[in-house]
Amino acid sequence: MGPVPAVAAIRLAVRTALADHQPGDLVLVACSGGADSLALACATAFVAPRLGLRCGGVSVDHGLQDGSPERAAEVVALLRQRGLDPVESVAVTVGRAGGPEAAARTARYEALDHFAERFGARSVLLGHTRDDQAETVLLGLARGSGARSLAGMPTVFGPAGRYRRPLLDQPRATTVEACDAEGVRPWLDPHNADPAYTRSRVRHRLIPELTAVLGPGMPEALARTARMLREDTEALDDWAAREYPSCEHAEGGLDARRLAELPTAVRRRVIRLAALRSGAPAGTLAASHIEAVDALVTGWRGQGPLQLPGSVEVRRTNGRLAFGESTPPARPAPTRPELTGATSP
């Protein structure tokens, strides 16, 4: 008798995600202890050895809740019982840049990168599901961030395709069913139900309301939209990368006249690429920033320099867009007090 359908579906998704791996490669599962990552870990523990792969796990302790070290230790013990090796928990310090969710994500990926490089892992598997993808699309729509944001989360990303999301076509309910069938009890993160977090409000209020108004199948439709937009976005990104060398100006930066010849979607991607290469962080570089720089090409009226995230300044000069580090305004020299015979307090 074979596995229940939920377990079989997740195992197949993992097998597909690891199709390009070679025998002996190490695969790591990032596991928080929630249903999604636990189901993924159980499936990988079954699939990886049958493909000749090694399988390990890492649990990132963000330190944002009481008892988080103990929960991380429990996850590590469970993964080891399932045969994963190496397995460790990694404690991180979450900063404040970009808000709590963005700061936690930054800290998490830094820890995962370090762990993967330390053990020479071929890939790191993440447990994001189709429901997570739908939430991401709605958050991007609310920000007005353009097609790149609406394209949602990529299936494969990072250096050499390090990060993989095998479950983007699987609903969250499947991971819950798989955990039940595997005999593991997932941890319910209270942050996921806390209305203080935007994603939590989208999950528990917005998507149910959209489903009630527009009918069932909303997460599937949003995820399908994201997949189609990502295909278009990746094609346009490739086009922009091919055009980039022809847009470089002999004196540095980009040639405004050459940029003006490109279709808008390609031109703005070339501009974005230049901004990224100049040090603007991808996570904070919004569509509104790129549109403002684009106006230096299409609506040039002698505008002054623009400030982009990461202290990157863009100005148009002599027919080119120059990207450089912005200089903070000089502070006025302190006024020297007149000598009146009185002493300053």
C-alpha cells in the first residue's frame, strides 16, 4: 500500500525539485517546525537517499518569542530522528531595517547562506506553499510594485540556484494532511495569526473575503497569475541584460539616447540593473524609484539628481545617466558667539 495522496504529492514535488542534483550532493531543508517545512523535511528524508543524495536540516531561531531556543532544539531532535544529517539550529539577531518581517527575512537568509556554505550544500529547500504565493501576490498588488512583485516568489533563486521552493504548487492543507499521515505534530506560530502583521491580515481576513465574494479557487488563480507573470518578467530581464552593454556610456553610467530607443519595459529594467550594480538594495528598490529615473530619459527638463536606496545618487549630465554614491549635505559651520564678556552656559 502506497502513501496517502498528500505525502505522495509532496514527495513527487521534492523529487522534481532535485532532478538536477548529482549523487553525493547535500540537500538542506530549512525547517521552522511548522506544517509546511515539517512535511517538506519528512518528504526529503524519504526522497533524497533514493536519489543518492545526502539530506540535512537547519532551524533558524529568530529569538522573537519566549521559548524559541527550546522549540528550535525540538525541531533539531525531530529532524535527526528522521535521519537528516547534518542538523543544527542557528540563533540570529533580527535588526529593524525594513520592518520586522523584512528584518527577520534578512537575518534568516544570512544564516541559511552561512550554513549552506559551511557544509557545501548543493541546495536549500524552503517550505513556501501555493497559499504563501497567493499572499505574496496580494501584498505586491497593495504596494503597487509592478510586474516583478506580482510575479511572486520564484521557484529557484540565489547563487547557483541554491534555494528551491518545491511546494509552490501545493496548497497549505496538503502539508497539514502530510504531517498527520507522517505522525509529526507541527508547531503553530502565533505570529501567523497576529493581526499586527500585514501578511497575517491578508491570510485570515483578505483571502477569505475575496473567496466569499469571488468564489473558491482564489489562491490557485493568484498563484497561476504569478507563474505567468514570472515567465514574462524573466524573459524581459534576459532581454535587458543583453541590451545593457550597448547602453553603457564611454564615460560611465548609461547613455540616455540609447536608453530612449528601447521599449519602456526593457529600458526600465536596464536602469534597475544599473542601480543594483551601483549598490541599491534590491529589496528596497521600488518601481517608483525606477520610474523617477526613467523620467530623466523620457521627460528630461533639467531635473536635479535623484536619491535611490543604498545612498545611490542618479543624475543626468552630458547625455548620460551617472550613478554614484550620494554625498550628504554639508553641515553649516557653527556660528562663533560674539565676545561680550559673559561665559556660555
